[in-house]
Amino acid sequence: MTTGWKGVFPAVTTQFNEDLSVDLAATQRVQDALVNDGVNGLIVMGTCGENNSLDPEEKRTILKAAVEVVNGRVPVVTGVSEFDTRRAVAYVRDAEKLGADGLMLLPAMVYVPKPEELIAHFRTVAEATSLPIMLYNNPPAYRVNIGADVLQALAEVPNIKAVKESAPDPRRFTDLINAFGDRFDIFAGLDDVALEGLMLGAKGWVSGLTSAFPQESVELVAAAERGDWEEARRIYRWFMPLLHLDAEHDLVQSIKLAEQIMGRGSERVRMPRLPLSGARRAEVTAMVEKAAATRPSKARQAA
């Protein structure tokens, strides 16, 4: 029942031109660079990809371009973040035709569903595709929790295979594994609880700050996989000030600014988001510059 997915899956950013149209070539460069840096898969058009700021045709064009540039080197998983189930079904059918390797499925946006409505949404979308699905649980952001009752009702759906767990409570990892064993591949989904998740049995990490510091992210997970917890903690402690940004309201702007400082992308975002300014911009810039100046030696030597 498992996907075989494991390791680091950055939630890649969507790059924009000065007029805020999609810069497809720059988006592909970001994706290609991450693959070349050793990540194990890509999540395109998640939160960091500004999914809900994209038009339907833009989403399909971005996905097609991602599949082309990745060219089978790692799995390409696309976010499914729509306002209703009908739109989600239409998108997953197109995503399968365009060559996506999997889906990261969110609850429908805006409306906060009852458990039976959440189950019906996930089941209906899953039945519209043969692609493997990772459910995305993020109660602080989406005001709904994918609880054990919901997962139990969905355990019989064969292509719902994984859960991205972004609740800030690390006890969730153990509770899910105790309840379901290896029925679902569990991924850590909140950057500043990533090592705790890996230590407690998560198969991988869907990461935001990997977009700015991919080599360190890959080495962190590799250290955890080989049981080198001293090295994993060393990298994690260095990384933690930046990883906290992933849990903030302005995570997209912060991650894109970090990308820009590191020469990996542009900080341009679509409204209603605006680039960071004032004291917040200075704070994040200082954090990124300090991290860049003190990068762990293994990652610096590999650069």
C-alpha cells in the first residue's frame, strides 16, 4: 500500500516576472536546481507554490513544464488545492494526463467541513484518478483536522497512500503509526518539527526552507536515515532559526526572500501577498545571511 516515496520533497516556489505573470523558465530552473542538489521529489503548487493565486490554465502549464524539466529523475507531486470538489476532480484528471507522479490533496478551501464532508471530498477526488495521493493535514492553516476517524474511513481507498502531517504536535506521528501501522506513509510537513517526525518514524519531509538550503536538508535526512543523530542534531540546530519561518503567516514571502538571497530565485509574490518590508524584511535577511555564513561544513564542502 506504500508509495515508495521517502526523503526530502521541497515544496517548490512558483516564479513570477516583474508584471507577476508566471515566469515558466525561472520556475523550471528552480526545480532543476533542486533535483541536481539531490532532493528525492518535488511538490509543485503547494502553499509555497502559491496554488490559490494561480489560474486554472496556469496550474496545468506549470505542471506540464515541471514534468518536462524533471524528466523522470524524481517524482513530481502536485498540490490539489481547490475551492470545491468539482474543481479538484477536474484538476486531478488533467494532472494524470500531464504526467504527474502523485497528488498532495488538501481539504476544499474556505469552507470548513464536517468529518463526513471531508471524507466525501477526499474519496470523490481519489476515485477520479489512479495516481497515489498524499493527504495534507494542517489544522492551523486550514481549520480542519484530518483525524484518526477520517483516516480510518479512508483506509480502504487504495490510492490514498500517504499523509503530510503539519500539526505542530509531534505526538501525532506516533499516534498515526500506532493506529495504522504502515498503511499510510507519514511525512513531516512542518519544517521546525521535521527531525522529531523523522525520529518518530516519518518516511520523509515536505519542506519549505529546502528551497533555499537544499544541500543541508538532504544531509539532515540522510543523517537521520543512517541513525547519525549527533550529525542530524548539529544540522537541525543550525537550521532551526530559519525553519521556524515555515510556521509563520508570511512563510511564502520569507522562503522566497531566502531563495533570492541565496541566488536561487526571486522574492516576487502575487497579491494579496506582498514582499517583506521594514523590520520584518531586515530580520529575515539577517537570519538568512547568518545561516549562509555558518553553513555546516559538509554541505559547504559539497557546494
